[in-house]
Amino acid sequence: MASKPEVVEIEGKHLSLTNLDKVLYPATGFTKGQVIDYYARIAPVLLPHLKEHPLTLKRYPGGVDQEYFFEKNATKHRPDWVKTVPVWSEGNQRDVNYILANDLPTLVWTANLAAIELHPSLSLAKDIMCPRSIVFDLDPGAPANIVQCCQVGIWLRDIFEHFGLQSFPKTSGSKGLQVYVPLNSPTSYDVTKPFAHALARLLENEHRDFVVSDMKKELRVGKVFVDWSQNDEHKTTISVYSLRAREHPTVSTPVKWEEVEQALKKKDATLLVFEAGQVLDRVQKMGDLFEPLEKLKQKLPKLAGIAEGATPSAGLDLAAQAEDADRKKIKKTTKAKRSSSKKKGRKV
């Protein structure tokens, strides 16, 4: 028997919340009411990452072990205060009206739809062809797991450090790890997608027993698939702080690189598994580790030979340019140290 709807007021908006005691995670007894409560409590750090980004909902009305569906076009049965934005769809040859989860009432409303997973675009609605970041989704093929993803993530981090760029890891909340590089500067998917593809090929060339850049399932056994294809205006990636429809209410959680290194060192995948309650505690202690994704402005280096459909050698070209950039950086540092030592009257 369904429970009576509960009418609540949030920031002046009235919402009717239904079936709050319905269990959406059968293995743990985690209810729809708890899903809504999690999203309401995580909202202060989640909403900045969703604001003005077209949002795709992944809805599980019967629970995580039942049928689900993706909802891009906002349901017609929505409050008039839920903001939407039209985005042209080449495949459908029409505008799709995406939800903009810009505020707490809208976020709670989506949770009440049993939208357990939130998948935003990398772009803002006002400039749909301009990604705000570049993302690498590291997906392990069994028996590989997130521990192997940690190694690949560290290799990616080191490459970006060669170019003086900061990167930020988060768990997928499922099996893998994701690495984001904030840009927040004018660019396009015509730049970020080939760049990501080149990096994936580079890692594959250097670590053939470990990494694969091709999404064919049969090639991924025991390896880490570096999914570069998410860098596309037609695709979305699981949001930071989003719940996942797994057996337990796990969350796509931002982590520190030190935590990634620790999981790799100890070969312990459980160190990077976080459920809803743990994530709320982490945020209280650490704040939003993904805050730089919204503010940090960085530019990808202009690399020769990187273009859509380029050969695997493009990845090697990128590696050579990264190494050259690193050599210049080391040379500059060494020169500065020598200059400083001379001023102090010491020989080097």
C-alpha cells in the first residue's frame, strides 16, 4: 500500500513527495525518502556543478534492480517553476527540452521522480559546443578493478602536469575512476575530443598490457579502457555527488590524488568506495574537492598532429611534446636555482 503523499515547502515552492518509504535499494533497504534526503543535504556542493548544464535523468521507478530509462526531454507533468532549455538534437531533428537543476526545489523534484542518477552535459546550455572541462572515464575490464584505474589515472595526471595543468579525480561510483581537467575557457569538442583520443592512444602505446583505447568489450578483459569519447556534445557523464544505481547507494565521489595513490599502494579497491552517508561526512570535513572544476581556468596546449581521426602516432607526437615541455620546465627551474645560488655566493 502506497504511503500518503507529503507536501513540503522548499524555498517558497510546494512539492508533493510520494512513496517515501518505497525501497529503491533492496539489498540495503535504502528508500526513496533517503534518496531525496541525500540529495537535499548534498545540494550545497552539488548544485554548482549542475547549474545551467542540460541534465539527463536516469530514472528507476521500481528500484535499482528493476527497469530504468533515460529522460532527456523534460516530462510535461512538471511544475511551472522547473526551468528547461531547448537544445537542438541532430538525431531527432528537433529541440530537446532539458531540465536545468539550478536550485534545491528542482533537485528534490527530480529525486522524487526516482531519478537516482544525474548525468549533466560538460557544457553550459548557453554555449552547448564549448565544454567546460575534459574528462577521461577509466573503466576496468574484469578481473581488473579500480586499483588498476588508479595507476592509469596517475599516468594521466603526470602527463597533464608536464603541461602545467591540474587534474582532479573522482570515483565513478560504480567500478571505475574518472579524471577531469577543468578548462572554463573558450574551446570546442573539436579540440577536446581529439586531444583526449590522442592521450588514450598514447597510454595504450606505452602500456599495451594494461590500457586499451578501443571500446570493444573483447579487448578490455583485464585492462583499463580509457574512454575518451565522453568528450562530445551529444554525451553526458555521471555527475559528481550523484548516487549510482548499484546494489548499495554508492556515490560518484571526488577524491584526493593522495587517496588514489594510497589505494594503488595498498591494492585495496574498498578504499575508493563511498556510500551516501560517508560522502556527506566527507564534504563536512573536506568541503567540495571538485570546486576548482567550476572556477579554475586552464587552456589545453596546442599540439601538432592532433586531429580527429589521426593515426596512433599522434599520441606519440603528444608524448614527445609533453616530454619537451617537461625538459624546458626542468631547465628553467635549474637555471633559476643556479641564479639564486650565485647571488648567495655559492657554487653549484
